[in-house]
Amino acid sequence: MSTKIKRLLTVILLVLVSVAASPAKAQPGPLEQYIQDAFAHNQALQQRNFQLERSLYALQEARGMYLPQVSLLGTYTKASGGRTIDIPTGDLMNPVYATLNQLTNSQKFPNIENTSVQLSPDNFYDAKLRTSLPLINSEIWYANKIRQEDITRQQAAVNVYKRQLVKDIKSAYYQYFQAVRAVDIYNNALLLVQENVRVNQSMLRNGVRNSTALTRSQTEQEKTLAAITAARNNQQNARAYFNFLLNRPLTDSVLIDSAALAVTERASVDVNTDISGREELLQIDKTRSMALLQQKMQQSTLVPKLSTFLDLGSQAYNFNFNSSSRYYIWGLDLQWNIFTGGQRRNRAKQSAMDAATAKAAYDETAQSLQLELNTASNNYRTAQSNYNSAQIQLQLAEKYYRDQLKVYKEGQLLYIELLDAQQQLTNARLESLQAYAGVQVAQAEIERAQASYPLR
């Protein structure tokens, strides 16, 4: 029995060790989850996805031009009057019939009347099933290629908006984080003011201070309460804008990732000066490719169009349907535009101008994107320097306030000097928070300028 228990314990231990050794799947943080939610629900992004789907359907339409087209055609006419054709059958045959009657000594061959045939068919139908298939058509081939390029262009447009949306969401998230922390900073300032009020009340009761310091501290308390109200309003506005980007109710709560947003020293961002991965350039390049394909399509006028068709149908009077009414027709259609008055040539020149315009726009956009990346890099270095400086100022402000408070409690410092130290501490905390948020926003701008966020 003990041996079985030992074996069971050994198996359990091996299972636990294997589970512990297996790598855990990293769960996305709140900010990453918010970005994915925005990809799924953002209204403007959905509109661009609809445009992409439309391009996919246009490609399917272009490919369908290679397939046979089957159509059911039918006509029915009911006519009376109009032009006729007079056929002199009586004038031609009656002399012959009279001679025959004389020869046969009989009246077997009576006289007949001349015939008048109506040109418009009366009570006549023609129904057929037509199948047509293009054999040679360069326009269909170019149309298919143009649709393929347009799909790539539309996908690039979607990715452009996704990257901008990522930047906006991160910036809004950091702004909300900044607003939340600002409320905390003002609440801490309120605690300091309330402590000053308590100390001044105690000193006033003991006759150490007069009521001026107490009045001043109470006034500062009211100012801090007003600042807390304004900070909370800013927090609500930041939350509403963040939820707007995610297409959520504006009052939904926003989860703060304390680990990801801890105020620590930030490592330097590796700025890559290569902008070839920007989807904006791909958009313009595909626009130029589409213009060149349009030019070649217009220049393909020397290539004739050839198609084949097969008609299976029936036509007769009085809706008769029999072996005599049924028919088939097979044939070839040839179209060769020898002269079009220069229309295609001028269209080709227009497409060439469109391609040249896209090339100029590509060069201009590339230079603009390079400038954007350089500016974002410089802004990041500035923001990082400001943050480091703000951290040092915060440490000095905290030390200065502690020293001033100690001297004030000993009765060797005016309250206005303590109040100045307290305001410096609050401002230093706000500036440090603002500098940290500036570093985060600047990093998001670099990520946008480099197009480095991994889009799924």
C-alpha cells in the first residue's frame, strides 16, 4: 500500500513540475486590450473596413468577367397595319393554271389572288438562351490588375488609421492617467493644508500665533478644494474622450495599469530613421501603379476584342413550339477599334499625368514623414530631459518642505514661507506628472512615426 502511495505522489510531483516549467501565456495588459477593443468597435475604422470589403467585391467582379455570361432573352410582337410587300402570285400563276385547265379539259387549277405580306410580324415570339465568353480582351486583364492594386491601397489606408488610432488611444490613456494622478496630488495637498489648519488652530489656542496664519491656511484650503473639483472635471473629460475612441459609453470606467504606468526612469527609445514601412507611402505608390495600369489599358487599343457566343432558342407564330421552331446559332464577335478620334490616346496621357502627380506626392510625403520622425525623436529627448529634471526638482521640493515645516512648528518661520514651500511641492509634483506623461506621449509619437506598432 505504501509503494502505491509513493508512486502516486511521484506522478503528482512530476505533473506539478511540468506545469510549473511550462511557459505561461502572457496576458495583454489593460492598455493593449483597449487598443484591440478599439480595432473591433471604432466607428471610423469600421467605415474604412467597409471600403476595403467593397474593393474585395470589386476584385471578384473583375474576375467574374473571365467567366461565361448566360442570359435569357425573349421578344413577342403583336402587329397590325404598316408596310407590306405585294407578291403578284395571281398574275404569275393564273395564266399557267388556265393553260393547264385547257389541256386537261377541267377546272382543277382555280385562279388565285395576288398576295400582300405584312412586314411587322404579328403574334410572333423569339426566346433564346445566350451564352457569351470573352476570348481576347485586354481591358478585362487590366481591370483585374487595377482592382488588386486598389485592395492593397485600401488595406494600407486601414492600417494608416489603425496606427493613428493607437497613438490617439495611448495619448488619451496617458492623459487620463495624468488626470487621475493630478486628483491624488491635490488630495495630498489638501491633507497638508488641513494639517496646517490644525497646527495653526493649536498655536492660536496656545497664544503662539495670531489668527492671520489660520485665516490664510483656511483660504488655501478652499483654493485646494476648488482645484480638486477642476481636476476631477478634467478626469471625467479625459475618461469620456478615451471611451469615445473605443465607441463605449462615455461614463464607463477605465482600468489603470499601475505596473505599466509606474513613474520610473524610462529607457531610451531606439529611433530608426527608416520610414519605408509607412503605409502612407504604400498608399501613394499603389495609386501610382493604378494610374500606370490605366495608361497601359488605354494604350492596348491595338489589341482586338474577340468573344464567342451560342444561342439556343425557339421562334414561331402563335406560340408554336416544335422541331421547326427550335434553332441554335453559334458565332464569334470581333471588335477592333481602328480609329477613335484620339480619345484613348488622350485618356492615356491623363493617366500618365496622374502617375506623375502620384510620384511627386510620394516624394513630398516621404520628406514630410522623415521630418515627422526627426521631430518626434527630438521631442522625445526633450521630454525625457524634462522628466529627469522634474524628478530632481521634486526631490528638492520635498526636502525643502520638510525642512520648512520643521522650522515652522518650532515657531521660527512665517506661515507665508511655509505656504510657499507647500505650493512649490504641489507644483513640483504636478510638473513631474506632466513631464512623465509628456515622455509617454512622445514615445507614442515615435511609435507612430516609425510605424512600429505590431498590427494584427
